[in-house]
Amino acid sequence: MKTWRHKILPTILAGALSVSFGTAVSAKGNNGNGNGNGHGHGNDKPKGNGHVQQVKVNKNQYPFSDLNKHWAEATVKIMMDKSIIKGYPDHTFRPNKPVTQLEALTMVINLLTQNTDLLTDGYYDSYKDVPDWAQSSVKLAMINHIVDSKDFQPNKPATRLFVVKLLVNALGSDYDDVDESNLFFGDISTLTSEEKEYLSFALLQSLVAGYEDQTFKPNKPVTRAEMAVFVNRLLGKIGDADFGNHVKGTIVDLDEDDEELTIGSKTYKVANDVVVKINGKSSSFGSLSEGMKVDVVLKNNEIQTIYAYGATGDDEDDVTFKVEKITDGRNGDEFEEAVKTGSRISDSTPDLSNESLSISLNGESAESIDLDDIDGTQDDGDEVAEALEEAIARALGDDDRVKVSFDNNRFVFETDNSPTDEVPSIKFTGSALYDLGLDSATAKGSLGDDAKEESWKITVKSDASSDQTYRIKVEDDHIDETVVIDVDDNDTAEEIADKIADALKDNDEIDSAYTVDVDDEVVTLTARDSDEDLDLEITITKK
């Protein structure tokens, strides 16, 4: 869910961090963190960094009876004066009580609404167990991507790792690749690569720090007093955040080759490393289509992030399609998919339910794989491989991108249906690597050198749940044709694909320029002339 890219320093010197672990200073000017790390340690003295001035508390205006002489008293007072934090009706603050994820989120949103303009409309997951007073905060957090719906459990205690993600997403900064060797904490080996990137960024921004025993305790619940300190640190950084300019509207046209997106009447350049989310899930620029509602983030006159919502923005019954380029008139038959083969393992049915695993294809952002179903109850390695393939498909939102098999006591992962104008690659990270016999190295395939006709494919991704009509526009350097298909209620994806193929073949211009083949739910168009880049564009819109 990362939308930030900040130039990270290549290394964090262990000696420099040890200063933040061990240096004791006066409680005056304290940033309210108990021991300087955003967490209390019994009788440890607070440490300061000068970010917060000493505050004299007026007991008549400051009603919390349980904060007198508490190490976080001054910081809580600041947060209370700014209406970021509130207490309980019995005039207590309960500083040592674990803060819930909902409370932590609300504090951060209270800060953000006072310091920046947040989006107020967009796609988000609603929660029945969120009280009325917090519904607006949750909505703002979701549509502004401050918290990911898959991580959010409102009434559970907020852990230090959850708070790290919350603070970094709220900061809204930009970062490039993070060197995970920076992190020398002894208790973070089970964190995913993405989680380590969050932590590294938060450390460099001085939003959090570790403990004196060189641990971070990512799963330790955060108290209400500690959360006040974390939010206060965020307040000190928020003025430096670059949130970019937001543009909202409807996609009128998109050009993958020139990397341009037209929203309304204006065309914008798209960054090479653009982040794309469709209905809250990671996707690609090529998966966007005309008619989608979008909210894009512009920085340096380029689109850096795209949040898209459905084909029409409000009709969940629409048939979904995926249009992909297969070859571009240059790559040929020597194309090879990427294969990741694990080492031999002793346990072919490992229990991975408490482990983590993330996958990255073709250098794209990593997606977390849900391993709850792989709990050691499978009969053999083949069943585990089948369960892994299904879990990866759910993570990627695509059933046909990775095949998993079990051969000679090794798990084998192979990419499939990769775009052949892009070198296929596959990479895994997470604590489940050992049990699967994997490492975190990237496995790559290869592109061919022989010339081949340009070809594209249309994949029908869903069945029809109502009568609908679609326009399919085929445009290249020589033709500009549109065909129309009528989809009937209960048509399967294969039947819809057949209708598309028939309509394309019946058009004389398209038929003279392209051969059209159909295989199950996939329609393939191949140029009749080879060695030519036709700049073919296929767009599908609902009539």
C-alpha cells in the first residue's frame, strides 16, 4: 500500500543508532517517550531530543487525574490542546492502557485533518464494528491509504509494527529502494521485506527507535501514552511531507507505449514506476480501462500513483476484461518464463499458518500471501503446492500468473502468461522461505531475439450476471474500428470470449489486418504482417 518514495540513505550506522539506545538526558524538553524510544521501560528516565518544549500543566484546565508526574504528561497536554487526543468521561487518560487500532488511527486522522487536505470521496471498506463517532475517521484513513484494510482490526491492540505503518503512510513522503541490511534488530527476521522497508524509513525519520537490547519488539502493544508520543513526532514531521497534487476524474484515454493518461480533457505523463491500485488491490497500468473513475497523485508533473475504482465506478455486475500485449513485433520464440526452484526439504507438509510470505513479479511491488490454509494438514507436497498456487493467485488477483508444483522433494514456482516484452522474474520474501526451501534471490526468465508478429490478448475475467452491451475499439497506425457485442445474463467467460472473437472476425478491416483466435476465455489478435510495431490499442467500454 506504499505510496511514498523517499531517498533513503544507503546505510544506518550501528554506532549512530546505539546513541539513541543508550544516551540518557534530562526529562526537561522530553518528547514524551518514557525512555526516548516511544515506549516505557519501568523506571527508565525519559530522554529528549528538543522537539517538544517543556510544558507547565494547569491542573484546573487539565482534568486527567492519572497523569500527574507521568513521563508523558507534557506531551499528552500538547495533544489534548490540539484536540488530537481525548480522555475518558471519568477524567482519566489511562496512559498505560494498550491503544486499539481504531484509537491510534483516529489520533492520526485528527492530526492530519488539521494540517493537510485529505480526500473525502473514494473506494473504502466499511466496518460494522466501528462506532458511529469513528466512521468518518475510518473512511478518511481508507480512501487516503493511511491504513490497509487487510491490516485493520479496529478493536485489537495496535502493535508497534502497526503504528510504524500508520505513521509512515500518514507522512506521505517518497522513497526509493531500502537496504534491509540497515536493520540489525535481533527480533525482526520474520518481518516481510515490505515491513522492513517501513521500519527502516520510520527509523531514519526518527518516528520510532529500538530498545537498548537491540530489539524492536514489533508485536508489542503500544500504550495510549506511547501513542501520544508517536503522534507528537509525526506532528513535527508533517510539515515537511510532500503529498503531491491530486487530480480526480474519469479515464478518457490511456496510452501504454507513450505512458500517458487522459483524465477528462487533460493528458498527463505517467512515471515509469507508477503505483496502480484498482479497487484497493495492486495492479498495473495496462489493467486500467476507459470509463474508470480515478484519483491520481501528481509530482514533478508526472502521475506517480493511480487509484482506480471499477469500470464505471458504481456497477459491480459489469463483466471484467484484461487486455495485454503479448509481443511487440521484436521478441520471438526464445521467450522463457522465470522458474524458482527450492532446495530439498525434509517436511513436505509444513505448517505455514503463522509464517509470512510475499511475492514480487517482474520487479513490481511485493504482495503478501495468506498462508492460513497451509497448516500442516495436507496429505503430501502436491496438496501443499496446490494450496500455494491458490494462495498466490488470490494475492496477485490473477489465477494464471504462477504455477506451483512439487517435484523430487522440491517446491517449484514458475511464472506463466507473462508479457513477452518484459523479462519475467519472480522473487519471494518472508519467514516461510526456510520451510519451502527457498531463498530471497530473484529468478529471471529471458526474452527471445527473433522477430515475431505483434499480438495482443483479451482475457474475459468474469461471467455475466445481467444483460449488457460492450464496445470493443481496435486502433493502430492503419485502422480505427469499433465492434459491439451483446452479453446475455449468465453468459460464461468462454461464451463472451467467443462473441468477441466472432465480432472481430466479422469486421473486414480488423480481419484483414489481424488473425483472431479464441481459446477458452482468451481472445488473441496477431498482426498478419511481422516486424512492425503497430501501436495497437484495444479498449473495452460498456455501452
